[in-house]
Amino acid sequence: MNKKWAAKRLTINLTSSEAEKLEKYCSTTGRPATDVIRELIRSLRTEETQNTD
């Protein structure tokens, strides 16, 4: 495994509608689910980012 991504492995449970929505989005955009989920996590506002606004 690439050490760059070896920091943390995460397993998530999705409802069937959530999984379907993610699969449809990935199919439409041609992007892998891992990239989509990483981007969503990076877009989350944290206390740290709220203080810099």
C-alpha cells in the first residue's frame, strides 16, 4: 500500500439509497468513490477553519 494513504483506513455503513446516490454520482463524473468522499471530508468546516474566516 502507498504510505501516503496508509495513515487511516475507514469503513462506513451507507443506506441503500446513500450507496446508490454515491454510485450514480461516481458513474456520472467518472470519479472513484474514495476521491469523492475525501473531497467531501476536506470541505467540512472545522473550528480551525471557522476561526480563519
